[in-house]
Amino acid sequence: MLNSEVRSSINNFILPLFFAGLLCFPFTVSGQQEEPETPPVIPEQILEEDDFHQRIENLIEESDEEIDATELIEELELLRQRPLNLNAASAEDLRRIFFLNDIQINNLIVHRSRFGNLISMMELQAIDGFDLETIRRIQPFVTVSEVVERRRFNISDIMERGNSQYFLRYQQLFEEQRGFSPIDSEELEENPNARYLGSPYRLYSRYRFSYYNNLSIGVTAEKDPGEEFFRGSQPYGFDFYSAHFYLRDAGRIKTLAVGDYQVQFGQGLTLWSGLAFGKSSEAINVKKNGLGLRPYTSVDENNFMRGAGATVSLGNFEFTGFYSGKGRDANVIEFDTISQEALVITSLQQTGLHRTPRELENKNSVRETFMGSNITYRRQNFHIGITGYYMELGAEFRRNLSFYNQFDFNDRTNWAAGADYNYIVRNFNIFGEAAISRNGGYAILNGIMMSIDPRLSMSILHRRFSPDYQSLLSVAFSENTRVANENGIYLGLNARFSREWTLNAYADHFTFPWMKFRTYAPSRGYDYLIQLNYRPERNLEMYARYRIRNKPLNSPDASVIRYLDDVKRQNIRLHASYPVSPSFTFRNRVELVYFEHGSKKQTGYLIYQDIGYRSFASPWAITARYAIFDTDGFDARIYAYENDVLYAFSFPFYSDKGHRAYIVARYRFNRNLDLQARFAQTIYTNRNQIGSGLDLIDGNTRTEIKAQMRLRF
């Protein structure tokens, strides 16, 4: 149950702020006649929802990192609620469906211009690039309607047809972590950072008002475990607040973003904030689609813009300008003795956690300012754009430099500029970007996606990033996490042997011309993946996958002169998804891993069974999993996507020995209110402690509960 402080904050502060942003002036937009919101899931849609989650897992799992894909899930869920009309959707609208590439999108638009509007969804089969599999994938997110109108709306129309959603989520571990355990007052006084200041639960609150895809207003708030709430360091409640106002296609104003927003241009070399994908089993999808200014709805407390930006369309030209200024978490080593402002920092932090006095000292300790612009010339099948930005920190950046990181950004100011292009001719999509930073470092990426035959598609991508390229907001296709110190060539393949059998594969060869962390010499490596898919009927899918990756590191033997040694990791996976009745779906997976670094060898396996229940006749929807895992250590860890409450995200790794189970249940009271809950527990059989530091649990069990309410009005 919510305590009185939480209820008071929602009633007295958050909700009035939500509705304060609804005041706006009448304007005119061009758009499509939207279909009514989709009804609750019916049995025939169960497989599409499972496939939806499978596609998300395919995109994110190869990163071997715990990333936040909440924005992606939210975007697709919004499309499920209000599908795009294929007879009116623009290329930018269609790019919101990440299942489609630019060749398919361009072919659809050309088909509409030549032959008029689509009559039914099955007409897509006459368009190059649209087979039955693709049509099935996009079906939950699109519709076909002959009614396309120019819509003029004002405040009364917005309030009548707009859609509001409010989420409240509670999450907590059952077991006590060291940071929340009792401690002697004298010991705490001697070491104030020995315990967390706040309560052990996470609280998440979000309101969003949307009017089709033209208007979005929202406020998001989050308190992490260990952070205080309406007391001490957090007298205003949540540790993190985010708000946005986003307007799209209002006359010449293509986009207007006020508050918190994201900026995405080109292929991510110059400027890209927010989620981006690299290699995946969707092997040919290597191209990024920069959507310019986007509303920010996630809870990453550092990597976003806060200020304002706008894109104006003048004929074939689009002009974008933006400004951002906000506090940024940083490790401060020198303060001004009078103003207490940071003078020198050694690093920019990413965690967003403010649970101890030391972490609170670093909160918003340095001001980060961005300003920039983009100009793009756009035609139906071609565009070219130029992007540039200037960045300034409110303190001197003084990293602890060594040989391997001597080229990293280590200054107070920086700028970067780049040019990107995209050209589609028939079934070929050529794209790329080149960028340069203030110190003369450069980054170049070029690629081509080809639909050679209805049964064969390929992609080739080449990148060359100098060791001294510096841009703090760059996320591009790469093996490294940063856009620097990498050269590589990638080949992706999708082959459809028949209606039942398809093959996805890629090969990526890369070199690192300078040293890296734990790699004290230039190195080279490779990454191969092959996946064979079998779908004999609409409700049955199986695949087998093999992946091998080699990224050399320093030799593990510290008693001799360090040399580079191969680090090979191999994964073998067998996966099947199939319904056993109109309401029940089963999923099974077996995955093996082999890790080798010199004389150090680790192996492991993961086996799980999923059961999903959904029925049109029942307000209940339930998903459960039981998994057994056994690995020799952290290097043999195995990642696996897990179902979660709506708009939440779970992609943990399985390591050591034990078993894990979870269950997610949703109860729909009516179309406006539903409750969801998740219970997950991991039991280790080879350890008596879990975690480390203040997160340490004395015991072999880790249990998490999560509850969420969604209200629509």
C-alpha cells in the first residue's frame, strides 16, 4: 500500500503538473484517420505477441550488456494501440516499426504513388521485400484504411481524442542487503557511507498524454533502492524527475521538443542519444534511422538533452536547432572553497544512483551544455545532412590517463561535425556518415543493404574510427562501446530457402589500431553467427544458432611479460515456440557456452521452460518460466530476455549454478484499468553470498517482487 506521503505527492504535485502542459494553441496538421484502439489480445494474436518479444531479444542480446530497451518497447506498444494506416503513413512514420528497412519502406511508398491506396494487407505481397513473414510481423502495428483526411484540431479536439496513461510501479528485494542492515551509530558516524540513506524499494511513476503521433506530454519520476524519499536529501520526493512536451507535423514545424528530449542524426557517429542497436541475429539490419528530435521517456539520469529544440521544414530542406543545459553526475576532486562549485572532475558517471553521502556529492555536480544544429536535404529516395554541435563542461576534465586511454576526451570543451547520406536505388540502399572532432580525430562509416532476390538479402558495412576521435554523444555500429579506435568490415546475410526455412548469418572482422583496457597492444578479432530458422506453420517456430567471437586480451598469467592471448567465446542455442492450445503457448530453450582465455577455460549451460496463458474470454494473462543454469564462472555467463510488466524491461545474465523462476500476471478490470505483478527468484547451489559491497546478500537466494498499476483515461 502507498503511504500518505506518496499519495499526497501524487495528488498535490505530480497530477497538476501533468495537466498544466495541456494548454496549447490551435494549429493544422496533415495526418491519417486512425483506427480505434486495439482490443485486448485474442487467441490468434498470441503468437504475434511472442514474436514481438522474440524480435526485441534478437536486437539487444548480442551486446552482452544490461541495456535499457524501455523506449523501444513503449514505442511498439503505442503502435499496437493505434496502428499506422499504410495508405497515409510517411517514411518517418514507418521507420518507427523497426521490422522494416528503408528498401521495403521506399518500395511501399513507390507502390502507393503508382497504383493508389492499398485495398487489403495481403496486397503487400505484390511489393518487393514484403513476404508473408514480414507481413505477419508488422500486422499488429499497421492497418489499411481508404479513409485519409486532413485533420484540423484545437484544444477541445485534443482533449476529446487524446489518450492519457498513468503508471505506478513498486519494486523491492525480499532479502536484506548489507546497505540496509542495522549498524552501530558510532560506526555509522565514523563511516557515513557504510549504509544507504533511504528505503530499499524502487518507485516509478509516469504520466503521458498523447494525441495520435502529433502531440506528447509527459512526466516521469523514479526513486532507486537506497535513495531517500520526501526526506533528507530528497525533500521533493523522487530523486529523478523528467518532463517533456513534444509536437510533430504542425504546419512548417516538423518537430518541437521542450523539456527532456533526444537527438538522433545519421549513423550515430556525430550525435546520437538514446537507445541504438548493433550486431544481432537480424543480420542484414545494420543501418540506423536517425529520427532527429524525439521525446525522452526513459529513466537514464544522464544521457539525454534538457532544454529545447525544433525542426522546421522548408520545401526539401529541414533545419534543426537545439540547446541543452543540465547538471551531470561527475567524480569531483576539487571544489571552489567559496561557491562550492566543482572545479576539477576525473570522470562522468552513468549509474544515476544517489544512495550514500559520497554519491550525493557527485549528483549534478557539473553543468553540461550542448548546442547544435542539423540541415538536411531530403527527397523521396535520397537525403544528405550536415550535423554539428558544441559542448562545454562547467569544470575542468582531468582523467587519470595511461598509455591505453591517452586519446580519450580530457578537456572542458569539445565540438564535432559530420555529414551523412542515404540513397535508395531499386533494391539497393547505400548509406554512411563521416565525422571529425575538435582535436582532428575522425570516424567514417559506409554501408549498403541489398535485396538481390526475393529469397536473398545482404548487407555490407565498413567502419574506420581513429583512436583519437572524441564525441561523448556517439553511438554507432561497432564492436567497441565507444566510437573510437576501431576498423572493421561486416557482412550480413538473409536467405529464404522456402516458406519454412530461412538462414541468418553474419561475419565481422575488426581491428583495434591502438591499445585498450586490458589490451596493451594493437589487436584484431572476429565475430561469426549463423542461425537456421524453421517455421512449418504459423503457430510453430524453431531455430538453431551458433556464434563464435574472438577478442584478444592480455594474457591471464601476471608472472610473465604480458602478451595478447585469444579470448574465444562460443554459444550454441536451440529454441522452440509453439502453442499447445488456443490459450497456452510453450517456449523451450537450451543454450551452451564455451569460454577460453589461454589456460583459463569455462563452460556452462542454460535450460528453461516458458508457459504463457492468454485468452480473450479471461481478464487474466500469465507468463511463467523455470530455468536451470550451471556455469563455471562469470566469463561463461548467459543472457536471456525475460517477460516483465508493461514498459518494464528485464535482460539478466545467468552465472554460477542454480535455478531461477518467475511469474508475471496481469488482470484487466476493464479497458481503462489493469494491474500487473511479477515475482522472480534465483536460488544458487554453489554460493552462500550474492553480490558485493553494500548490495551483498548473506544467503543463496535472491527474490524480487514488482507490482504495477496502469490507468488509462
